[in-house]
Amino acid sequence: MKADNPIQPRRNFVKSMLAMPFVAAGALGARSSMANTTTHSKAGSLKVSLNAFSFNAPLTKGEMTIDDMMVFCAEKGFFAVDITAYYFPGYPIVPADDYLYHVKKKAFNLGLEISGTGVRNDFTEADSNKRKESVLLVKRWIEAAEKIGAPVIRIFSGNQKPAGYSREQVLDWMLKDIHEC
């Protein structure tokens, strides 16, 4: 195509416009078929999840419970909640299964998905025993995430810059620990 040929760009534009009804029909068909397979969906296509950190102060101070937060989310029309692990009672210890299943059932009864959870860990610690503790913490909370139906778990790489160790060494620790998790 020559840059000075004014007809070719118009032809391409017309061809693309002729294809638009088919693209739009395909997109609408895909969207409606997705809506038919979603069993727990709210109106609209944007599915918004609230992270428990949004209520950090009241959750940390005991002025609000995870149940309270989920009720708020359901009342405000959120699709899901992300219940960060450190808001569970007794963290870093994983609560008993009956409590985990209570949270899962409460979310379901409120029409909420549990979009994820997260833990506080640090894979940049120079002390290998502390890193092993972080690995065990993450593994325990992966199992808890499964029990509450959370498809995602966030972990931290860490933010330490241990003296005497190169960035590459610290990166190797992190990758090894993440892989083990």
C-alpha cells in the first residue's frame, strides 16, 4: 500500500465496518453464555471485590468482625470479599475448620464470592529459619484458602535488604521459598 493512495485506507475502513456486526454479535453471545453459566452473579459485568484492609482499623481494634464486613459488602452490592488472613481471629494460627466453613457459608448465604486472601510473610530474611517459618505459614494458609473457597492467596516477597547479601542472593531465596510453597 502506498502512503499517498487515499483509496486504500477507505477500503480498509469499509471492510472493518462490515465486520463489526459479526464481532458485536459474537461478543454479545459470549457475554450472554457467560452470564448463563455464572451461578452467583450480581447485575452488571464489572465484579467488584472489597479487600478487608479497607476496614483495617475497625477489624484490628475488634470493633468489626469478618461477618460484619461481609454483611456490609452484601448490603453495598459487592460481588466478592478478599478476607486477608491476619483479620482472622488468632492469626497467624489458622482457625479451626468449623470457623473457616462458617465464613465460607456466611459469604455464600450473603451472595458473596471470596475472591482471595493473603498472609504476612517475609522471604527476604537473612535467617533461613525465619524464612522456613514464613514458608510454613504460607502453606498453612494455602490450605485455609482452599477451605474458604478463595482461589487466590497473596504472599509477600519481603522488603528486607540484608547487609552482606547481594540482590541476586536474596532473589534466589525468595524464588526457592515461593517455589516450595
